[in-house]
Amino acid sequence: MSDLKLEVCVDDADGLHAAIDGGADRIELCSALSVGGLTPNPGLMALAGPPRVPVYAMIRPRPGDFVFSTRDLDVMRRDIDAARATGLAGVVLGASLADGRLDSAMLTKLSGHAAGLGMTLHRAFDLVPDFAEAMEVAVELGFERILTSGGARSAPQALERLSEIVDLGKGRLSIMPGSGVTLDTVDAVLDRAAVSEVHSSCSVREPAQDQRLIDMGFVSADRRRTDTATVRAMKAKLSAR
């Protein structure tokens, strides 16, 4: 039996409890997964901590790119403080320069402010022009892991590159495949990339029941919901490898 870990990303209270009940090893706590995940609100952070399993809060103050201003930095510092105050285990960080390279100066400030918390580097990594250069930045700043789809829209589309990124890590930090990792694709990912953990939404499609909500723009027609049974099935599949 393997010791592969499952991180589940969630963006609401029901998803949080579904992930815990399904046996997730770690939770990435967000809001607005439909835009890649934003910082969860203070109420959701408080609900999550102190958690039964490690919970890492996404620290991303707005949708769009990862080129952050000094005002964004002020917000992110306060959000890191909120994650620490509610007893969460860590934070998920990332910042880019205009050319896609990691913003090492911004990340130095963020990681310094997050001292004592665990740190994951998020998929800003997938935008970099040079994975080897970005890897050295992540290692130097003390990140525990990198969440990556191998620079593609989804991890199953970049299996060879994921394997190369794992090799670049050389065991200095964990490479965690994410985006498009489902019950149907996880075996292909694990067969190609020698990783110790994976990231998945473990969600099911939940059609909106009220067309008026769709028409008014309040909900998406293809909303997804974290599913306890899917979390449990994914964890069982990982454990069986």
C-alpha cells in the first residue's frame, strides 16, 4: 500500500466538510474556484481552523494575472495573518513578473511574512519561461511543494514535462500535479511522474436548478461541487498503488 497523499481544493463550507469526510490528507481552501481560486473569506478560514486535517489557504486577492502591486501585497499580508490567526497549517502563494518569471522580490516578502506556516507555490509556476530557474527560486524561499500542471492547461496534457519538473526538484521539494487530475486520469499521471501527492477538486457537476439564477449571472450553468464519495474513491485509488 502506498503513502500517496491527496490534497482537495474546496471553496465553500460544504466542500470543506465533504473533503474531510472523504479522507483528504490536506485541503486547499479557496473562494471562487471557477477562476482558479481566490483567498477564502475570514469566516470560511475560521470554520476550517483548527482543522482535523492540514488546511492551506490560497492567498490570491483578485482574479486575473499574478502580477501584484504594493497594494495587493498589503492585502495578502493581512490574509496571511488571518490564516495564521485561525490556526491553518499553511498558505498557497505565487507572484509573477510581466514576462512570466516568478517575482522573487514579491515572493520573498510574502514568504517572510508567512514564516512558521507551510507554503505551497501555486500555478503561477506554470507561466514561467524557465522551469529550472523557477525551481531554484522556490527551493531558496523554502516552499514545501509546487502545484503544477506542467505548464499545460491540465496535468494529463503534460506528462513528460511533469516528469522533467520532478527531476528538477531532485527531492528538495514535492511536485504536486494538479488541474485535470480525476479518477479517470490520475493513474496516467502517476505512471509517468514519480510524485508523492496529487491535487484534485474531486468534484461532480451540479446543474443549476433555477434558470433565473443563470440568466441573472448569479450562478454558472455548470457549477461543480466537492463530492465526498469522489474524495473517498480517489483516496482509495491512491492507497491501492
